[in-house]
Amino acid sequence: MEKLIEIEDFAGVLHTCATIFETLAKDIIRLPSINDQTLKSFFDRYRKSSKLPKPILDYILEIYESRSKTPLAAHGSIELPSINKEQAIILAEMTKAFVRIEYKLKNLKV
């Protein structure tokens, strides 16, 4: 993500974050039946398995959905991406934090 920010590919940052969220959710759920599905299709299951608070999960879904609406983040487009450098930096840092938090909470012995 840092390299994408360096080369000013902010839509690429969004795409990468969405991919990371999908991979994270699949790793947390650990069901072979979701391996070829999109995050949106099994997000309710992820909500049940995740230890993240609801507002963070809502944010993850919002980011995932915005990937398909943002020019050059998921689909070819002749429009300019609507994500700027500041948003890309925040998104990259939040993504890293959410991944760390999810795995730390998963490994807590309660």
C-alpha cells in the first residue's frame, strides 16, 4: 500500500485494502465453502465470527463496496478516481490496524 501511495495510485490502495479485508474475513471464518465467494456475499457470516466492533465492520463493508464504485479501483474506467492521497493514507493505516486488532482479539484466551 505504501508503494501505491508513493506512485500516487490511490485507487490501487482502495483495491488492495478491499482485497485484504476479503482475505482477512476468509481467514477468520475458515470455511472452504467461501473460498471462491466475494466478501459481500458472506459478510453476515464474517460479522458473527469477527471480534471487531460493529462500527469497524460497517466501515470495512463500506470500503469494500466503494471499491466497485470508484473509478480504477476494481473496474476499467475513463473517469478519474475519486480517492485522494489523504484518504488513501488513512485507508492504508486503518486497514493495517484492523488486521492487527482482529488477529489480536482472535488469539485472546478468554
